[in-house]
Amino acid sequence: MKKRIFIGSFIRVNGLEEKYENVKKDFDKYILGRWTPLENLHITYKFIGEIDKEKIKEIHKILKSELDRKIETEIVLKGLNAFPNIYSPKILYISVEDKENFLRDCHKFIEDKLSLLGFPKSQQNFIPHITLMRIKKFRKNKFIQTIKKFDNFTFGIQTNIEINIIESILLPSGAKYKKLELLK
């Protein structure tokens, strides 16, 4: 049986729910798309895709030193941005400041280890972020004006990270993400 997975860290910041609701209200009339549910907010280090149980076991084994444990660090969720840019947005996201480069180091570790299993390394620069929406339509001037309101807005600080293998379960209502428990 195959599972759709990625390597990531869930975001759990006190007070984020209210701030996220305010972002949704501010953008409500200016963008169209599906908002990421609060419980799905995460940082992705490496998207893997559909793979079988045996390959997941190999991934777990090669990454086990860093998986499923609380790691002390400090990341700041600050400001909104968009990929590829705010003038032609496809993804709205919260920027993540990582003063110690911990997230970049995690990404590099994961990329290096998974390349040993035959997974190609990403050719894109790693930009720590939390996807809020995949944008289908937007009103350009209002979108730009609204996103700039959040340039220096702090959504919160997370003082520890847990790196997990996360399963992405695709449902008609949207994806549901859950930490994949160690497979026996």
C-alpha cells in the first residue's frame, strides 16, 4: 500500500488561530482559493509523494536521529509573502525567520540523507515558509495593498520543532495531514 508523504514540522504557536482568522478576513474579498486548516500548518523540508511502505521504512531509518523528538530552537513567524511574487501570486504564505539557520540545516540534512536513497536533491533554494493558500484568483491592487499591511506583523514564536514524516491524505474537502507513526 502506498502513502503520499513529506518531511515537515507542524506549527503550533499560541494565539495563531485568532491572527490567522484576521488574515482570512482581511483577504476575504481579494483572493479566491482554499485556506489551509490551522491544524495542517507546517514547514515542508522535502516533499516525497506516493511511495510504498518499505521505502517509508528506509526513509525513517536513515532520518531516525532527527525524527519525532522536540528540538529546542526559535523560529519567528513574521510577515506575509507570496510565491513566485506578490504581483503574480500562486501561494500565500507566512514567512519564517530562523536566526540560527536551524531550518536550513535540517533541510540540507534531509536532502543529503534522502539522496543516499535515490531521491533527487531539490534544485530550488529552500525558503522556510508556512503555506496559507494556493491562490486561484486575486484582485491585484487590493491583494498587494493587503499583503503589505503584514510586512512586519509577527504571528508568533515557536521555541521547538519536531521533524516528522507526514502523511498527506487527499480528500474532497482538501488534504489532511497527520504525523506518520513508526511502521513496524
